[in-house]
Amino acid sequence: MLIGASALFWGLQFAFLNPALALLLATVFHASAGEIGWALAIYNTGGFIASLLLPAYADRARDYVRPMLACGVLTLALAGVLAVTRSLPVAVLGLVVLGGPAGVGSSLLFAHLKHTGAAPGDVVRTRALVSFAWVAGPPLATFLIGGLGPRAILVAIAAVAVLNLATTAAMRRAAVGRDGDPVAEAGRMPRGRVVAVLVVFVALQATNSATVSIMSLFVTERLGLAVAWAGIALGVAAGLEVPALLLIGKLTGRVSGPMLLLSGCVAGIVYYAVMAFARGPVLLLGLQALNAWFFATVAGVGLTLFQQIIPRPGLAAGLYTNTRRLGAIAAGPLIGLGSATRLGYGAVFAAGAAVTVVAVLGLRLATTDSRPARRPAWPRGPRRGRPLDRPGPEASLPSAEFSALVAPVAVSAVKRGPSARWWR
């Protein structure tokens, strides 16, 4: 219950802020388009760095709830700074110093889940609540801004932060005595697999980021429809993502993670390939079911895959979070194809299909343990000087069976004398 409430509040906290941030900078701080671009770039850079440093600290301390409390306090401070200042540089400084670390709270929640031994299905179901928050958050934020003004969203963020602090404090009390395995969490990372899984997921996130970014242009220029159809299509995909994640959570115990991820990638390839040549609103909306399944597997199974490969929970969650940021950067070249081919913005979808095919090929490397398998040891007898009825831990036979096998040979050797070679 506490984990679910915390996931919902952490999702709402930044589902309110991030989509409305550009509007807030433009209306309250009178930033130009160029200034908004720089402000968002600096803010995301700060978030990138914080999502590596803060989880690393939590891994060393083996405590993820206390940093989550700090993230909640920083969110309150950020809302206060943005509410009282009129200076754009001060606002940007607040976004970097306060907003960057505050945004790590959601990653720390999933690290805490891993640290306390949560099953992959539980992690995926918790991720579904974050997705639900991102479905409901932006429309609610737009409603608040439209009715009460841009600063009203800051009050909503502060209110959600207070609820977040309450649930996190309750989680801290409930987490007393529940600790992870220090040996497993200090295990050696397979660097080759880590690099492979990072590249694969940056590529998958890049295809999603690119196609979402150009959806409005694709709908108006390629399909010749009203721009509202782009919002409807993205809304359908976002709405279907939540039940898709819940279904993945149920299937996690029955179907392997790599197989679920492969099914999502196949759905993504079909979605991108058909969208490149799609016509009409019916096909546009119908294909969003494939899009939802694709992104649900990337979001849900991907997180559990990182936690499986990387033994440190904080680092695993932080690296997975940053694949989204790096994917948004890598989406730039894909978007550039929109003006370079005859397909127009349909070429972005075609490129997404090709990149996903390559990612599937890399997925095998990312999900295969390259460490050599340990050869099973042959059963060995007891060490010299140890009684026959008390074999060491390395012996594979119970003591009674071992004595029954050895005793006749020993008796025969005694009868034949000390010079007898009883091992013949």
C-alpha cells in the first residue's frame, strides 16, 4: 500500500512539473524560446548527474528511503523558489540545484524495492502506477493552469511533495529490519553486459522519443489530418500502457523477461514499419496498441533487466533512468531524416523499425551471461585424519552411505596385512 501510494505521488510530482515547465518559464519568467531551450538543457544535465551521484551514495549507505526524504524536501524547496522569485537565472539555478536531485526520488523508490527483495512482477506493477500518474498528471496540470494561472501548478507540486514525504516517512518506519543481501549487492558487475544493455535501451528509447516528438508533424503533413489526431493517438497509447504493464506484471513469473522484451520489440518493429506507410485515422489509432505494448516492455521489463544485471540497486535504477535522457539526445539524427527522404516524417518511423531490429540483435548479447559456467566438482572423500563417519562439507555422500562403502575395503586391507595394496 505504501509503495503504491509513493509510486503514484512520485509520478504525479514530476508529471505536474515537467510538461508545464516550458509554459511556466515563458509566462512567469518571460523567457524567450532560446532561453527556454537552454534552461531545459541545463536542468536535464543537472538531473542526469544527480541520477548517477545520489543513487551511488545510497548504494554505499545501503539506505534508499532517507535520500528519498531528502528528494521530497528539495521538491518543496523548488516549489517555494519558483513561487517567490521573478528572476530567470535564479529559477534556472533552482531547477539545477534543487530540481535535479529531487527528480531522483522515483529511481530511489525502485532501488528500495530491489534492496528489500521485491519480485520483478512487483516492480513492474509499481511502474504501472508511475505510468498512470503520467497519464493523469499532464491533463490535470493543464486544467489547473488554465483555471487558476501558471503558479497554481506550484501549489499542486508542493501539496504532492507533502504527501510524498508522509508516505516515505511511513516507508522508513516499515523498512526497519528489512535489509538486502550485502554480498549480492556488492557483487562484481559484468561490464560487457552493462554496456550492451545500455546501448540497446538507449536505442529503443531513441526510437520512442523521436516518433513521439514528430507525431504532430506526421499527422498534419503526412496523413493530412487535424493536429488533434496526434493528441488522440498519443493519449490512446498512454492509456493502453497502464493495462499493458499490469499484464506484464502477471506474466513475469511465467514468461522470462528477455522473451517479454523480445515480444515488445517485435511489436515495435511492426508498429514503426506500418506507420511509415499508414493512411487515415483508423490505422493510426489501431496501431497504438502495438506502440503501448512496445513501450510497456521497455519501461517495465527493462527496469527489471537492469536490476538483474547490475547488482547495486541504486546504480541500476539510475542508469536505466538515464537511458531515457540519452535516448532523447540520440533521437535528433532520427528526426533529421524527416526532411532528408521522400517519405518525409514517415522516414522517422522507418528508421525506428531499423534501429529496433538492430537492438533486438544486441539484446541477445545484453541478456546472455558471458561468464564461463562452473564445472561440477566430482565427489571427494573425507580429508586425511577425519573419522570416516564424519565427512567434510565437500563430500557428496551422507556419512552412513560413505561408511558402508569404505568399511569392507578397510577390513579386507587389515586382514591381508600392512603390505597389502588394498586399492587394487
